[in-house]
Amino acid sequence: MNMFLMPIVPIEIALKYLTNQQVVSIPTETVYGLAANATSDEAVAKIYTLKNRPQFNPLIMHVPSIEMVERWAIVSEFAKQLMDEFWMKRGVSISFVLELKKNHPLSLLALAGLNTVAVRRPNHPVALEILNSLPFPLAAPSANRSNNLSTTTANHVLESLGDGVPVVDGGSCAVGLESTILDMTQDQMTLLRLGAVTADDLAPFGKVTHAYTEGAIKAPGMLKRHYAPQRPLKMNVLNKESDMALLGFEDCADANLNLSISGNLNEAAANLFSYLHQLDREPFTSIGVNPIPDTGIGAAINDRLKRACEEG
Ligand code: TXA
Ligand code: MG
């Protein structure tokens, strides 16, 4: 980031940054988002680094239209009816979880390796102008450091994340609370997170199941809904065992793939899910991973690997 630039930027500059795989904080009607090109692992890795997140939770994809979603996710008639009603007619804050089409262009890091995706059309004129000007969706969690409060003004964002992140100032957020999340992957309504849209709002459209509990509302993404390779995974592996695929980090002569030859953790995070996918196949019977330093975004990489070991 050029340090001579003001952290508050106009939309045209924000579009340039986003197109160049940089992160920009944008206003939405719920909270400010920390946005990046959702089709770029490199851009998405910067979100996790800036947030200092200890885990990779799947991120919500922000879209300007139902048509964009239909390009890469399966939108049933029922899901389309709800999107039309809640996004287009009422303009309220709800995200839908859908199944992805096979050849989708989205970053596996942003999806935390899942084959489902959360999508949302924010009802904010600045967010919509930005989204309408870009050919790709924006992955955007709330623009705050992990464990800090969500941010509802441009100043909050600067206080929470420092002045290294450009912010588009869109005034204060009207809703102030993250969107409701509704899982539609079974073609029925399952509430994963409560927000401005309530179960009562959804009830006229059919049966609503609740999948959250009081304590877990904040992070349903931390449940076991994460990608784990089919093959058993081992951490801190230095030497390859027979039939093992070795995922290297830094110097590693016999790695099948290397997360980052230069030892760059940001690059390693960007490559993690797509490389695990690539190694999760014949003729390998297991996947070993070199030790990853537990600093910065390395902690999130190790968290993800530990979960994959348990699930595998
Ligand atoms: O209002 C909002 O939704 C804000 C603003 C910025 O738009 N965004 C937001 O995003 O809260 P984020 O990334 O913090 O929320 C991500 C949460 C995950 O922790 C997970 O709970 C859920 O969305 N999520 C995302 N993808 C999912 C999936 N495929 N299946 C289930 N839950 C998912
Ligand atoms: Mg958040």
C-alpha cells in the first residue's frame, strides 16, 4: 500500500485496488466489510492476514445480482423466490447458502474448501455501485480485527485495522449487525445465523429450522462444515513416507507441491486449499505437510491443518 495515499479513498480508486487483488474496506448496510476479489486466493489471503484471524472461516460472497450467483451456484426455484423477495423487493440483509456448480471460479480459500457458498446482495448504494462495476464477486467479512467489535463507520474501521487498509466512506451502517444466514442447500430453510431478517419474516414461505444455538451464533462456519481431505493428513512431516504426498514449505527437495518456496505465509495460505485438493488423489494414500511457523496467518494455517487431521 502506498503510504502517501489517504486511507479514505473514492470509489474509482477502490475499484483499481480490488481489480489488482488488493483489499478495500467497503460500507454495507449491516457493517463495513473487508473486501477482496473472491475469485483470487492471493487477494483473499490478504483478508485473513489483515483480520489476524486464527481460523479460516468460509467468507460471504457479495454480489450485485441473482444472475451473477446463477453463474456458479445452483439456485432452485425456491431459493430464487426468496432472493427476489428479500434482496430485490424488500432490500433486507440476508445471506443464502447454496451448493456450488462444479466448475466455479471462486477461491477455495474464501470457501474454506467447501462445495457450498454463502451469497449476499448488500443493500447499500456504495456497495452496489462497486459490485456493479466489477466482473467478480467480493468476499467480505466484517472489517475488524478478530475479537474486536464489528465496525459501522469508516472511522471504526481505521481504528480497528489501522491506516494500512483503504476505506470507502459510506457513512454509518443503518443495520449495524451482520446479516441473517439461511442455509438453502437442502432446498428448505435452515437458519444458521440470526440478523435483521427473523424466523417470523421467513415463516410465510415455509418451515424454518434453526441450526444455531445461543453461543454458536457468531460462527456456524466453525462447526465441522470444513473441507478435510479424504486421505489422512499428518502435520510437521519432514521426510516423505511411501505413497505419501508431501506438501512443502520453504526448502523441501522432495515436496510434491510447495506452499511457498520463499517461506511467505500469505502465499502459503493462498495455496493451502487448492494444493490439498490437488494432492488428495491417487496414487497417494496420505498427505504430509512440512512444519508451518505459527506466526501471523501461519496460526490459521495450522488451525486448519489440525482440524483436517481430526476429521480425516
Ligand atoms: O452482514 C454481513 O453478512 C457482513 C457484511 C460485511 O456483509 N459479512 C459477514 O461476513 O458477516 P463473514 O465472512 O464474517 O461471515 C461469514 C460466516 C462464516 O463464519 C459462516 O458462519 C458463514 O458466514 N458461512 C459462510 N459460508 C458458509 C457456508 N458455505 N456454509 C455455512 N456457513 C457459511
Ligand atoms: Mg465478523
